[in-house]
Amino acid sequence: MTPKELGYRMPAEWEAQEAIWLSWPSGHPDCWPETLEKVEGVFATIAASISRYEPVRINAPESRHDEIRRQVLAAKGSADQVELYPHPNDDVWCRDHGPLFVKHHDTGKLAVTNWGFNGWGDKFGPYGQDNEIPVHIANTLGLERFDAGMILEGGSVEQNSLGQILTTEAVLLNPNRNPHLSKSEIEARIKDFLGVSEIFWLGAGIEGDDTDGHIDDLARFVNDRTIVISRERDGSNPNHRILQENRDRLTDFRLPDGSKPEIIDIDLPDACLAPEWRLPVLPASYVNFLILNGAVLVPVFGQKKRDTEAVGVLGELFPGREIVAINAIDIVREGGAIHCISQQQPKAGK
């Protein structure tokens, strides 16, 4: 039987969490070749910030554990909320290679859905150790594991608590993921394993996105009735047309009761240029935030006006949660931000 048939569903990110998982930048030497020290500093800040609200669970080779703990505590992390696990990894994108947790409707029991990870269409490697992270976590936590038999990154799906998922054609229909599966077969597999009833498709992603267009840079639920979506006001910017087309599609999206969600625009930051880097324009987006039990970690990019505007909008949308701004420019150089490096574990129980 599938997880859905057994009564499991994937909770929304704002539902109660047990912990946040990270994969520390300590894997393959070709990753972060010139910026590892800076990036570890950002990771320590993020891990410390998470630990003030809930446990942060870190995948890393055991040989690095003492050093990682020192870095997180030096960043004012909460010592009793920092947990390290000997799960070796290649890179840091735990949203994409980590497990997608599901929770039983009646009992509150957790399980792990294990999706294949192939380096975003075999663009980057190695990824063999990353692909084993869901297995390690399921075994460590003693959770039942459901192997989906399909390539899917967590950053490609965005769900509410009503059984609806947003995703993009540019990723899940890309032949570099599941060329043997049709659109209807992909939809059926996601519904069966994540316990959802509807999948709504947007189009493409922002310029420079190595993932081909993950939804967590484009549009996010902040609650069951509200979606924030990235916007580019400059008509000459290639992101303007892409993002406007996605917003136009969302006008057809309906909640289960037939009503329309509220859609809130958040402007992209001004172009984050990196002329000497692999990506001349970095795929920076304010909607790549992470929701915690008592806070929201928001990526900012050293742009006072745009950063302040985005933080202000999200502050209004998350009453009761502290907004914590974290400069993410050093990790965006490799293609992602705070949501991309993290994966939430829902709280078990009713």
C-alpha cells in the first residue's frame, strides 16, 4: 500500500516541527572550492539561529563533529539543541537530498519518503552519499521508509495543509529527471507518497537557477489561504516575463472550497552580480525563507532597501513568529539559500 492509502500526508512547513535537518559543507573537496571558510561561517549562523527555537540536526562525517559543534556554539547556538549525526554527505542541499517526512492522520506517527536524487539532472556530482541521506535518517530515527522510485527534490514541491502542492514544469517534467514517466504518472506518484490530492503547475524558474526552476525560489504558501510570489518589476529583465507568467497561472488556482487564495508579491533583490563566479547573476530570492516553530529565517543580500521591504512583508504575514534576517549571499553563489539547505522534521503525535 502507498503512504496515502495507509493514512499518511506531508504536513505544511508551518505545522509543529520536531527539528530542522542540515547537511554541513564538509563533503567532497570540489564543493565550495574557494569559499568554504565563509560558507561554514554562514552555516554556523543558520544552525545557531535554528537552535534557539528547536533542535538542529546536522549530517556530517563523524570526524568533523567536534569542530562543527564549536563553530555553532561560537555563533551563540543553544548547546542542548545541536545534534550531530555520522551521515556522510557530498554537498549541502538537504532540502533536495534529504527525506520528505510524512505523518499519519490518526496516530501522528512519522515516516520517511525516500526519493531519488541525481544532482539536478546529473549537472553536479558526486551525489552518491547525498542520495543515501534519507536512508541514514530513517534508520537513525527508527522510522518506516517508503521508497518512491522517482527523482524528486524537496525544493521542487511546496505544499499547504489542505492537500495541495505547487510545482514547476521546468523541473518535474524535465527529461533529465524522470524521462520514463509521463506527467500523469509523476502526479500520481507524488499524490500517493506525499498524501496530497492536487498538484498545480507553474512554468519556469528564475535566471541562473541550476535546479531548472525550483518552486521555493518562486512561490510559497505562508498559510493555507496565502501565497507569496516573486516579482521582477523591470520589464527588460528576463525574470520579468517568467515571473509574470507564473503569477498569471496562479489566478486559476483554487483552494478546496473553491475560493481564491490571496497572492502577495515580493520583489526580487536587485541583480546580485558575480562576474568572476560560475554564475554571473546569482539566483537570489526572498521567498527562499525557512519557517521554524517560533521564527522565520529570511535570506537577505546586502541591499538595504529591498532587504527591508521583504523582511517587512514577511513580518506582517507571520504574526507571532520572529523574523530573523541572515545574509545569504555566500551560499547563493552556489545556487541556493536558506530553504535549500534545510529540511524540516514534523513533530510526531496528534
